[in-house]
Amino acid sequence: MNIREDKKLMKVARLFYESNISKTEIAKDLMISVTHVNRMLNIAKQKGIVEVNIKAQHFEDLEIKLAEKYELIDVKVISYTEDEDYLRYDLGQAAANYFSENVKDNQKVGIGSGQTVYQMIANLKEKSRKIKIYPINIITQRKIKLESLDANSLVNILWFKNRPLAEAFKIELFYPHKNVDDTIKEIKGLANFDSVKDFLRNILNLNFYFLSIANLQQDSEIVSLASEMGISLSLMKEKKIIGDCIFNTIDKDGNYISCGIEKQRLGLTLENLKNLNNQRKSRVVCIAGGTRKIEVLKTTLINKIFNVLITDQKSAISLL
């Protein structure tokens, strides 16, 4: 039955894509509805009978200039689109391609949080890889309701796509029954456990780190976390904070500005990232683009927070 169905799908796909016959004509010839033809073409894509490849523009000149100006190991530039959701998807696709081409068996991979990193993982094809996967920014969760794509969740999805050979690790900071002060005490206490010490040592010695950055805005998770420490968005602006990199809040000069959030997290600091970049033993990959992120992106580039950049054409031109 499946073979017969696949043959029908193949026939419809070839009539439409190779012979350029319209869906209406195909429907008439096969005595089915146009809606049925559409459904069959979609199924053919899902089954891999049809693969649609959109030829992207190449921006080698921009990539070379960015790499030279900011002393980066590698740069990938994609086409710009005004729609932030589409841009995030395209950046994720480019990052997934980079991951597939560069991450090899027996390597260790660190994963940040957020929608852009999620899009990278979502665009990765399932393939068993013998890799180890770690979250690099673990933030306290005290709400039952899910409100963000945290690093632990993304590590879980990436592990699933690379199973059964992949190994993944996590630390959960979930304290729905505790107030802020008690939560901070719990996190301090965790540092005494050997397993936690080993975890924190391990994330300083990975082959790849995939992360993004965020500009300061009302609906960002960093603002919500800061408010729990008694620091409002207006106060964050008074402190000259422009955004964050894996929950490390920074000003326009790239200085870390404390909001008390460090007391509610485990993971890499800005200094850790700078040291990793300087050593050049690891690839710290930043996936970010769009006009709203240009200021924080330029600041992190100047301060050498990462050494590989995946961004869009408009951002690349602004950065130059």
C-alpha cells in the first residue's frame, strides 16, 4: 500500500515540478480535487520525495571583511528580511548547516537558550552523533508555567536529534516553593557538590558553544529575572544596560553590569567566554541578527566575546 501511495506521490510531483503542469490540469487528469493535489505535494515534501532548495545569496566579501575587522575565526552572512520570525528561522538554518559541517564525533557542544538557538536545533536533521551536550546558562525557574526556551530544554531536544550515540547533561534549578532569598541559598549550596563542580569544569572545556544575544526590552526574560531582584527595566536603563549574552548583562562598553541575576544562575560568565575566545581552542558561535540587536552585537564583537558569527546582510553592513 505504501509503495503504491509513494508512486502516486512521485507521479504528481513530477507532473507539477518537472513537467510544469498546473495543479488544476493534474486534478482534472487524475480526476481528483485541486485540494487533494496540494495535499499530495505537501506529503511528498514531508516524505523527502520532493526537496525544495532556495538558492541563497552569497556574501563572501562581507564575511571576509567582518572576519578581518573583528578577528573572527569564521563568519556566515545570510540574506536580510524585515520579518523577525523569518529572519530567526533563516539564521537557525544557517547555524544548523554550520553545526552539521563542523561538529564531529567525540566532540563536546555547549548550548545557550532562546528562540534563535532553538531554530538551529529545529533545522538540524536527525542523525546519530557521538557527541556530548551541555547547557551553558542554567537559570532559576520558580514558576510552574513555561515562559521561555531554557538551555536545559534545548539540550534535551538536541540530544533527541542526535540519539542514540549522543550524551547530554543538565542541572535543574527549579524552586517553585521557595522565595528569592532561599533560592539563592540553595544555589550557593549546590556549588559544594562534586557532580556540580565537575559539570562547571566541563563546560569550560568544550569544542563548540552555540549561543545568541539579546537587546534590552520589556518582554525579555532578563527583565523578568531582574525584577525579582528588585531591579526594574527603568533602573536597568539607568545602569546603561543594553542587553545580555547568556544572561550576563552588559553596557555599551561591554562591561558586565550586575542586576543580581548571577545569584540565580549557573553557567559561563563573560570572562569565561573571552578566555575561550583568546585561547582559540574552542569555537564560540554567536547566532544573531536584525536591526534591534546591532548595538549589543557590535559591543560583544568589539569585546571579543565570541569568535564565530552567523548574521544577516543588513547587520553585517552596519557592523562594518
